[in-house]
Amino acid sequence: MQEEQYHSKNIAGVMARIFLNNPLTMVMLISILLLGYITLNIAPREEDPQIAVSGGSIIVVVPGASPEAITNVVIKPLERRIREIKGVEHVYGTAMNNVGMINVQYFIGEDRESSNLKLYDKVMQNMDKLPFGVKQPLIKPFDIDIDIPVATVAFYQKEHRHPSTSEQYHVVREIQQDINAIDNVSKSTLKGIHHPQFNIQVDLDKLSGYHLSLGQITQSIQAIADNAPNIQAPTQGASLIVFGVINSIETVEDIQNLIVAQYMGSPIYLKNVADVEFSWDMQHFQRSQLAMRESNETFSEPIDQVTLTVSKLKGTNAVHITENVVEMLKEKTAILDEAGIGYIITRNYGERADEAVNELIHHLVITIGIIGLILIPFLGWRESLVVSIAVPMILATTLFIAYMTDQTINRITLFAFLLSLGLIVDDAIIVIENIHRRMHLKETADQSFDEIIVEATDEIGPSTNIATIAIILTMVPMAFVGGMMGQFMKPIPLNVPVALGVSLFVAYVFTPYLAKKLIKRAKGTH
């Protein structure tokens, strides 16, 4: 007599029956695990999640104005107008002689591109309200995505050879140009660099003896420094006439032989009243120094150094970018050695991010192993193996969904996985435990193993669904937390509910399938 087929009462039993003997189930299982492994290797890695910070600075130049005047006629009126922008949290204004600045900060989480556009529009709309003589305001939006470097490199002069400041500038500047061309590098900057220039040190006594002023010297130098061509309108023959000269200043002699005035019928050259040399920007007083530890207690004498900072584009892999930077520096070692320049990587954000992610992944693997070992005494090693396979499938699917929604792998994302691990394992354990229980009942002795599996899965469906949904709802309020903390912890409400939803799917589809493949059928004994 043919056994009557059990009719499933809810989605759990229906899904278990559909996939229990489906040949595609094994293909799906392998594909999910493989997809998770691929995602783990290609997804962008960061140490911490990026936080959406919007804001900007408005710089207004008012030549000849005092701080009080700038505050009253520029800063305060602009502050009132900027307050009209929705989403502005703070506005700070400051003024000094000839210039005023307004810093604008939006609420954390405001869209950066939209905020920058609104700030620019508001300033431009009120240009007619500014007093006569005010220069065009300069609007510089904050860009936290690319302002925080992922790598910093300190270039210093080696002891056995001291290259000139200008030589060091040219070598490091060329390396910066090559690094900036690396994929996903947003920008690079040089800190503490001294730019090469012609320095003209005027002798005031000689200047007075020739009855000259500094203004005359300045005008004469500016006249030959301007190398912009004069472009005329097209002629009748439709040709374009361009008059231009090459840069008039190329050597020290060009400046020394510059005629600055006439005195008693004789020309006065710049070399008669000033010393000219090709050196570095002496007016730049900022310096960066590096002290290296020679032993466990002492540091070497500080030496001048130049710091190269490298930033990445938003949502890109910091690990790959910093690896490419390090590889580029190794390729330039011969050039640096020849110039007598050494370097030290003082910040490697990618290495730190990779270590943090790998450490948390290691802990995830250990936790899954511990769960499997704990289940062996209570259910058996075969049942424990089913759960141990189901948990990586849940994490792999959740990780892939996070990658498709433009999330990065960081400490908070993996903390969300660790947090959800104790929750997602429940569904698979409940299903496998109920299969194990029903398999040993006397009344199921005459049932086929397939029917026991479907009936056991269907039996716990309603309670498991309600329990999982209740836990998901406890995570939803966290998504509405505002401010810096809300942005920082955002991966938790984004990933934990997804992991719980995926755990139901895996428990109803793959846990019954794995139970049939791995568990030996036992007759009811009690």
C-alpha cells in the first residue's frame, strides 16, 4: 500500500519538499559557498566604515577691510542666508584683515553632492547682497572621502649624500605623479616640501643709493615673468595670430641682467642692488622632520623630510591600493638611491584593514568550529556537520548581498556577522534537531525518510518564522539612530536582518537536503 504524502501547511514544508530531491540544490549550495569566497577576496576592505560628512568653507576677500567691517557686512549676512539651507547643523564665521571665512557643517548623513550644490547655489543667489569691492567668494566643500590618506610615505636625505632641496623636490614630485596614476587613487599631496625658485635678496642700502623703491624692483620682475601669449582676433584670411614669448626667466643670469631703472644715463641692473640665487622657497617656514629609533631607547637627530600622502576613491579597496603604492615605491628604489633619498612608510591603512578583517574572519571560523563541537554530544557528528555547512552558506550569501549594495568589508560589518552568528545558527539547529527527534519516534518507523524530513521542517515553520521576524524587528530601530554613532554602526542594522532572513531560507532549503545526504536513517525507538 502506497504511503500517503504529507501535505505541507506552511512555506517551510513547501520549500523543503521542492528542494529535497532537486538536482539543482547541490549546484546552488556549491555556488553560494564559491560566491562567498570570491566576494571575500574582491570586496573593498577598510578598517572602519566611511561616514557621510558634508560641509564646506566660504572664503571672501575684501581688500583693505578690517575684521569688524567684514564681520558686519559679509559674515553675518551670509550666515543668515546659509541658515536657510535645509540640513545645516552648524555655521561658524571668522574674520581677519582683508578676508573672512565661514565654515558650514551639515548633519551627519546628509548627501555630500547635494549639500555642496545647495551651498554653492545659496552663495551665488546672494552675491548682489554683498558690498561693492568684495571679491568673488571661494567655496571649498569638505571631501572626507578623499581627504583622509590610506598611505603616507616619508622621504628623507640619506647621511652619505645630501641632495639639494630642489633635487629632492624633483625626484619626489615625479614619484608622486606616477603614484597618482594608480587605479582608484583619488589624490596625493606633498607635506613639508620646499619648492624651487629664484630668490632675490635686495640690499636696501644699495637700493637707497640709487634712489629706487621695492615697488620698482617688483614691477620689473613681474614684467618678464608674465609669459602668457597675446591672442588676437582672426584676420580676414581666417587665420589666428598668436604673439608670445618663451619664459623670460630661465637662469640666474637672466634675472641678474634685468634692467630695473636708469641712473644718470646708465642702466641699473638687478645684480647691482640684489643677490640672486636659484634655491628653495625661503619664505616657507614650515618644516617636517623625521627622527628614527636607532635602539630601543634613543632616537637619531631629526632630519628634514617630505611626506607624501595618498588617498583613495570612496568604496574602493584600501588593501589593493596600498599594495600598489608599495610596489611602485620598490620599483623606484634605484632612482631614490641614486639621488641619495630614502623613504619610510609611516602609515599603511590597507595593511591595518587587511589585518583587522583577517583577524575577524579567523574568529568567525573558530566560532563556527566551536558551535559544531558543542552540537556533537547532543545531536551527533553528522547533525553537527549539517549545521557547520549551513552557517558559512548564510554568511556567504549575506556578504554577497552587502557587496551588491556597495558596502565594504570592515570591522563593523564583520562585527555584525559575529553578532548575528548566535542568531542565524538557531534556525538550522531547530530544523536539524526536529528531524533528529522525529526520526527516532516509534510512530514514524513506517514513514520514509523524505516524509519525516518534510514533516519535521514543516512542523517548526510557524514558530521559527515568528521568532526570526521578532529578532529582525529588534534590529530595525538601530537603523534610525542619527549622528556619528548612527553612521558608524549602520552596517549592523543593514546586515543582521539580512543574515536572519537568509538563515530561514538556508534552514528550509539546504538543511533538509544536507540531512538526507549526511544523516543515516534510524528507526523509532521511543
